[in-house]
Amino acid sequence: MYINGIISRGLLVVAFWSLLLGTAAVGSSQTIKVYKPNGSIQCQMSGVTLQDMEKELTSKGITVLSSCYGHDGLVRPAVCSVPTGNLNVYEIDASQLQKARDLGFGVLSDHPSSQGQCTK
């Protein structure tokens, strides 16, 4: 009788925590990394900063969870007036992806050459 009571209480505790954690997992949202070329040109101090481009997203109600600099992964000649291939990368909630696409952002994992790696 005593052992059955311990087992029943143990199962009850396990069920409680499973339900609690399962609910939290279902309610949590997924994130996605989006990018946009920053427009920088070799030999010029140009390009849109990470912070300024972030304002494009936040002005449309998109919450930015993190941001970093990236590169499109393409090799270019070291010649002035050629694009650098630098990207601004933002992590957003996946539910806001269409809004970001409407602003010209792409999904980083869909980029043909990008390694998906960021530098700060």
C-alpha cells in the first residue's frame, strides 16, 4: 500500500511537469534569420548600418531578437566601386516573416551562397 502511494505520487508529479513543459513548448514561437544586402561598395564608406536597417523592421511592427553582420559568400575582385557582398542579418519571430519579405528581406537559410554565419 505504501509503495503504491509513492508510485502514484511520483507519476502525478511527472505528469504535472510533463504537462507544464509541454504547454510551454507548444506556446513558444520559432525564430528565423532574415537578411538584406547593406549596399556597401568597395573603397567607399557606404552601406546601411545594422541599426538603421533594423529601424525598417521595427517601424513595421517586427520585433528584432538579435542582429549581426554577414556576407553573401561570393568571391569578388578587389576593385573599387564593386559591391562588398555584406549583409545585415536579423533574427525575428517566424510569424513575422511575410512582413519582412514585403520590405525586401530574404530568408538567410534560402540564400544560395551564404554560410549563415555572422560577425558582430
